[in-house]
Amino acid sequence: MSQYPETSFTPDLSSPQKQSPDEQAIAWLVRLQDDQASETDRRAWSAWMDQNPIHAQSWRKIQRIWHGMEDLAPRRASTAFRHRALRQRAWSTLATAAAVLLVVAGITSISLHHSPGLHCLGADYCTRAGELRQITLADGSRISLGAASAISVQMENHQRQVTLRHGEGFFDVAPDTTPFRVKAAAGEVRVLGTSFNLRLEPAGARVAVASGQVEVDTLGHQVTLNPGQVLHYDTSRLQRLPDVDVNSIGLWRQKRLLYQNTPLGEVLRDLERYHSARFSVDPDVAAIPVTGIFSASDPEAALISIVNSFPVRMSRYTHFFIRISAN
């Protein structure tokens, strides 16, 4: 059974001057795909189509995209399955809105962590959006696994190795003569006994040391980091970032998210892992610097606070998809 209530979604079309014709067409598509769409909804859609020839053009464009997506569906599904799918359109409607937005709206960032079980495939431990988990390994090392995160663990044959597959983790490593290794993106972190935070990012990973010393091996280089030091690496470069207060490292374990002149796109990427919706961020607002502390326990309040504090607006497409764009 779905964790979400079965309610009829009605997109907000009360301010069409703030939405492009494509966005309005997407909202109409979502509304009319709903099983509970009424005759009143269809008459309102028809009136919207008649308001402006551009509306009809946008509608045809969205329809072409939608039908193209339908063409990609498996064709050997049974009749019973097809009928059942038609009765259960809520999730497919969400996927439609998200995919259409990807094509039409020029989205720069969208994550798949809300797809049930997707990031958990092949993982030994994983969490869903908003969930934090404490893990104790066989050697006594402890891992705080962040929201929407996943790891694989190999502790046999004198190995201490973890692969961060998705999201973020805080590692408190038990001292031992066998190095503890954490693989993430194109690099590896090696320690003997220390604590550090490791987070995957769209193009690499970020390491921040809370205590002890770690060695990062990436791109043919070995970099040693001490407490408070932070390193970002990806497939083409590594970059030392400004030092931070060690007490702020892993603050997310208390469900507090701290930012200092952090790009809005990065802030929303973090917040998305605690929210029930997926976010998209337009390029023209993604670089806005954000300084503040937000509660991950109430991601909706944090999102509204951000929208109210910066020249951006929020557009919702069903309960599961949110777009952030310029005012």
C-alpha cells in the first residue's frame, strides 16, 4: 500500500502570468491524467486551450513528449497488467511530470533517491529520504548513514573496506593495524583510526576530517588531511576547500544543516534527501549563496524559508516534484 494518501491533485493555475505555457501544459497533463479528473477539469482545460494559440502549441509539444515516453514502455505486458496500470496512475503521473520537466524546463539537477529501492540495489545498508541509520561493523567501527544513502561493506579476509554508493556517511573508525578504506566516486579514503565525513556529489565526493588523520588517494595523488580540513575531488581535479570547525562536521546527524555561502543548488540537493519530493533547480538561481542553519526534521519549513528569503519561486507538480526558479 502506498505511504501517500489517495487524493486528487489540482495544480495551481491561478497565476498563469508566473508560469510559462509549457509549465501550464505540464500542470494540465498532470491534472487530466488523474483518475479523479472531472468534467469541470476538462472544460477548464478546453477554455485554457482557447485562450491563446500558444497554449495549444505547448499542449501539442507536451503530448508529443508524453506519447514518445509511452512508446518506450514494454509491449508484451498482459491485458490484465495494462488495465491494472491504468487504474494505478499516481506514480506514473509523477514520472510523466518529472520526465517532461527534464525535457522542457532546462533542469540542472534531479536525483533518483526517491525511487523505491533504486539506490539500495547492490547495497548492504541503505536509508530512505529523511531516514538516518547507525551501523556498527564487525571491527567496532561505527557509521552514521545519512538520509537517502547506501553503502556496501567487505570485512572478510583481513579487509576493512566500505563503498559509499549513494548519499553521505560519517565514519568513526576503530583503531587497527589493517587500514580502513572507503571508496567513493573516483577516489579512496584510507585511515587507521579516525573520524571523518564523506559525501558524494554530482561530479565527485567531499571529505571532511573531524579527528585524526586521513589519506585521500585519487587521480594518482595522495593527499593527507588533518582535523578541520576539507577536500573535494572528481574525475578531473582535486581541490582543498576552506577549513571548517570540527564541531560542524557531521552536524546532519543531529538533523541540522549548516551552510556558509553555499550555492543554493547544493543546499537544495542536501535538503532533497530529507524531503518527500524531488527538486529541480534552474541554472539562473543555482549559484545564489546561502548562509544559514536549517532543520532537516522539517524539510518543508526549511524549503519555504529559503523560498521566502531569496528571489526565487517554487512550483509544485503533484506532491512529489518541486521546481525552484527565478521570480
